[in-house]
Amino acid sequence: MTKNLTKSRLCVKITGIVQGVGFRPYVYRLAQELNLTGSVLNNSKGVTIEVQGHAVALAKFESALRDQPPPLARIDSVSATSVPIIDGCNVFEIIHSKKDCQAVVAVSSDKCTCSDCFDDIRDPNNRHFRYPFTNCTNCGPRYSLINALPYDRPNTAMASFSMCPDCERAYLDPMDRRYHAQPVSCPRCGPQLSFKQADLSELSVKADALESAINALIEGKILAIKGIGGFHLVCDATNDQSVERLRQRKCRPAKPFAVMVENIEAAAKLVSGSQAEWSTLSSAERPITLMRKVTALDAHTKFASDSDFNTNAQPNAQKGSTLELSDLVAPEIDRLGIFLPYTPLHQLLLSGVKRPLVMTSANLAGEPIITDSQTIKTKLAHVIDNILDHDRPILNGCDDSVVQLINDKLQVLRLARGYAPLSVYSEAPLSESILALGAQQKNSICFGFDHNLFVSPHIGDLLSIEAEEYFHHTLNTFSRLYGFSADRLVHDSHPDYTTSRWALAQNVANTSSVQHHFAHVLSVMAVNKVTTPVLGFSFDGTGLGDDTTLWGGEALYCDVNQYRRIAHLKNFALIGGEQAIKQPTRLLLAILLEKYSPQEIKDLNLAAFNRLSPMMFNNLVKLWQSDNCIKTSSIGRLFDAVAVVLGLINETVYEGQAGILIETAANSLENQVKLKNIDSKQTIQFNIERVNSQWDSSELLHQIIERVTEAPLSQYRIAQIAKAFMDALSNMLCECAKDYLDTPIVLCGGVFQNRYLLERCEKQLSAQGNRLLSSEKVPINDAGIALGQLWYAMHNSTHV
């Protein structure tokens, strides 16, 4: 009796990402260390622990669960209640789950190889030495190889690989870090590499295949290399000829490529950044991180005032290497998408070639990432020289995540490997199962049921049959994993979107639509669990408005139920519709025709119009005068027009090109002032007039053109004007927000992926007393639309 009084027993219930991430063995080892007894069990909500022991040990146990979970776990909630002690409970055990216990447990995303496994592949005495598929409970693939729940080996891509005695021993030992690691394998029993011709004829296997791939890359060849979630197209990033061939073969003339480097020291030769950026680059998610390029100037002049070049944060650059990145990798811009090896295969490749590698998704433009070698042969044989393949199937394709940091806060641009599927926990259970179908471009989908909101990995633009097939595959994957059946569908208000047509064809009685830019704001509200009013600035390229024009420069006063359009960019015409996006001179002409006559526009003597033949110019004017053109209020399209005035683009060859080039120009201003000893007081300012509820873009262009034509358009002048243009947008926005100091502000839409603009807006808004909401892991571009749609549907049960 006295013994019982000195002990207590707790029932601890934990929700979150706590299955398939080594949580039960972690609990087991923790209990052993603290001399506690009891059990741990997976169930339909997460993990349940019954634990018995002295009060001090129990307190340490509960604290460790909350504050020091396993690397891949995410704790949403921990509840502990006292229960009667059990006499004779003398051991702690792991109780194996029933088959149906994991029905609503979040599937973990794929994570990078942990440091312990990287050490294993480097150790000649370890049985995993140089094995490309080494993993453990704390790392490696999850989502990409799962077929069904529960997350057990027979339900994964490892089903056909029987464990050897050594792997089975580790798999069954709770004290081993490979305990119940479903993808566990070694050279004796696991997947193997094969090096092939583009026609799939095999040239070498296993270790020889790896060496063949390394040699081919050093020779300048282009390879398709199979990773965790799909194939990459890979070449030597220091070889101009290789990069140029890849651009020509893939028909990708200018869009930047991402680069993978061996380690942080190698990255420091190419990019600079804050401590937060370096931490993100090396995080377990291993995203492609957009960082500032290191230039030749940086080697001699490290400007103390340059916040990006923080010498305290900058790692020591790798010594002994003189290889320089090809200028063709990311031409004309000052940022580089860079990432580190996230699998043993990548690490072995990079340590073999000793140079940075271009790593870009293996796909045709507008199609999803390719996951099997047969499709590589069918679609990309003309692009590649060889294939480095392996025999572990990719069941769920998953591209690389892309991120940047704004004022040292994470901003996910593409939600994929490492971050997705993204689970958002809802304190209150949903009253119905909801499927939100997202947008037409950068599509992702969102499932809501019970306490769970799941955002899918990046699907892409639904502009091809292959993309639509991938959309359906993702729907089927989540439906299969969770036994999900939607009581309600919610889609974009544009009736011709693929997602809208699909939703309306399902004959689900409760089907709703949500306006595109409202959904942008709702997405950020969902991340912050906000239902009360906010002022949302939704700036992007396109989205159907309530008046049948294409919106994209909106100030919306919203709560979770409704919105009011309080200001917007003045409409202008898309001369020729989609053609105006590809040929942005048409956009410039349309905006100027709101203020000038055709002859006055000719008299401006702008290079953009001088390139047009008289017949083409007159035809475009007539098309504008016909009033048959779609109208838009898009700030994304305004960026296109300004880039044309500045001579930065003539035709748009990739999405967001104008914004990236304008940002690059603005970022160069400080360096140009210092290099050329220019008086920095010689500033340019623009003003955007608001007439009633409309911001006047034609008057803004008038001011810009005055500056362009008053003096030769030097690089310094371009930088001045680019900066002043974005400063004017920030001033415009902040002036509007002054009347809403007690209302949270949301900045959303693809335009706010412009780092300069967003940083300027955030600092200016904060300075005048506004409070901002951020989205961080949920993209503010169209990939976040689905979460916003679902947030609306959760709080509005009536048919819309």
C-alpha cells in the first residue's frame, strides 16, 4: 500500500504527426531511461501512452514528450489525465496496433537523410557503406512510398523487398534507431541502382552504376536521375555547354535552374544569406532555398550595410575549388535556388563529381514530375544522354519544395517534398467532410474531416492531360489513405477551371464556389485560425471577379463569411487575351491608351512600340477600340508593362519573369551607388492616385515614361525606376491600410512573392501601426487557394 502511494499512473494522449516517425520507440526509450512502466499504442487519433512511476520521473517524461519529440514528429496536442495505478505493472511495452487504427493519422512528408545515416554511408566498417537507400526511423521517404494505411512495410513501395537477417534484427529492436523503419534496407536486401542508355538498355548496376553516373556528369552529359519523389534532369552546373544543351533540349531559354551542392561550405561559394536562410537550407525539409548570389564584387567588398550579406552568418566557403557556376544557370537575376543533398544517392553523387549540379524537375512544360523510367524514355529521351534508375517504385510523385525568407520568416513558394502533405490541426471537429479543389494554376487540393485539414503536395498547372491525371491520382491517393468521401465540394468561382468542371460533374448536392481573391485572403486567415475581419491585399496575375473581369489588384475587407471590394487597380484591356500575357507590349499599349491617343503614344518614341510594324500597332489599337477585350485589374500584368518600359523584357518566356527582373534591378541600386560613387540623394518617386475606389495605373505609367525618356536609360536609371515603382505600390497599399489600424492586414497573391516589395510593405505597415498576418508554410500564390476554400466551407454550411 505504501508503495502504491509513492507512485502515480498517467494516460497521455498525443495527436499530430506521431505515427511512422519513430514515436513509439522514442517513448519506449524515454520510459526505460526514467524507470517508468506501462505501454504505448497507436490509435485512430494518434498515440496513447499509459505510464506509471514516481512523480518526478513522470513530470520529466511529460515535459520531454512536449519539448523534445523525435525529429520527424509534430505535436498538435498533449493531454494527460490521472488513472488508477496497476499493481504488477513492471515493464514498459510497445503494443502493436490494429489494422484500422491509423485511419485519420497524418502521413509524414518525405524528409532528408539524417546525420547518423549520412555517417553510416561514409563509414567503411558499416554495412550501409555507400548504400544509396540508407534510412532510419528519423529520416527518409514516407509519403512518396506509401500505398495505404496503416504505415507498414506491406503497404509501401518496399513490399517486394524482404529484409535480410541484419535488417530484420534492427527492425525488431526497440533500442535501435531503425526499429520499425518501414523502408529499412541494406546492400544485401534492398533496392539497387542501374545506369542506362536513354532507350533503357542497361549498362551497369549497383556501385558501378553510381560510378558511371559520376563519370558521365563530369564528362558534361545530361542525366535523368531517379530520386525520392521523381526524376531530376541533372548536369554539371559549371559547364556552359552542358547547361546550354539542357536549355535547348528542354526548350527552357531563360527560366532559372536550381542547383544542388555537396555541403554548406560549397554553398557559401555561390550564395550569401542570413542565419535563418542557412538554417532553412540545411533543415530536415531540405528545400530549394532562394538566396542572394555571391558575385565577384563580394570577394573584395563586403558591404556592412547589405543586410543580405551577413558576414557573421556566412559559413566558410569550401577551399581548393576554383569551379564557377555557369552564368546560364540563372541568367539576369541576383538570386539562386540552391539546395543540399537530401538522400544518400545525392550525397554520393555530389561527393563524387566535386562540383555543383543543375537539378531540375524531369518533365515537359506544364506537366507533372515524371516518376518512372519508361515515361522518361517516352517523353525525354531527346533531352538526356543517360538514366540513373533504381528499382524502388515511386508511388506518389512529389516535387522539390521551393522557399525564400522574408525578414527572416519562411515563405513557401512551392509546397512539396519535406513540407507536404501539410497537416493543419483544427481545434473544433468539422461537421462534414470537405474537399476543396484549389485553383487552375499551381493547383493543390485540401481535404478536411474530423480535426484534420490536409493540404496536398504541389500538383501544378492543370493545362495538360498529364496534369489532370496527376490531379486525379492525388485525389485517389488521399481518398484511399483515409477512406475519405466528401460530403461537400468547394471550388473556384471560374466555371471553366478544370477543378470547377470536375466538381460540378460529381453531382454532390452540397457544392460551393469561392471567389479567387477572397480565397487567397481566406488561406492566410486559415493558417492563423482567424474568422473575424481582416483587410486583405490580394495582388496576382489573374482570377475571375464578380463583375466577370479578371481581378488581380484588390483590397478586400473580409471576414470568413463575406468580403467587400474597397479598392482595386483601374481596369485595362488584355489586347488579344492570353496573347497579351506572352507579349506584354500589348499590356503597356492598353494602359497608355487610357490616357494617350495612338499618335501621342507613337510620339513617346518608346523602344517597345518602335519594334512593332505600323500595321501591327494599328491593328492592336483597333482591337482595343473594339471593346471586345477582356478587362483586368491585375498588378501582375502591371509589372509586365513596367518591365517593357524599362527594356527588361519584350516577350514573357516564364511566369513571373517581369517581377523577378524588376526586383533584381531594384536590388542592384545600392551596389551601383557605391561602385559608381553616385549621390544617393538623387532619388526618384512615383505616386499612384486613387480616384474613388480605383488606383490609376495609366497615370503611374505616365510618370514612369517621363523618367525613362528624360535621360539615357542606364542600368542605374533602370534600378532607380524599378525601386521607385515598387515603393509606389507599397505607399499605395499603406495609405489604404491607414484607415484600418485595428484590423489585421493580409498580403497575399503571387505578386507578394516579390521579396523587395513584400519586405518594404511589411516594414512600412508595421511602422504605421498595422498588424500583419503571415502564412509561412502555406504558399500565398495559387497553391494556397484550396486551404482558403476549405476554411470558407467550414464556416459556411449553406449552398452558394
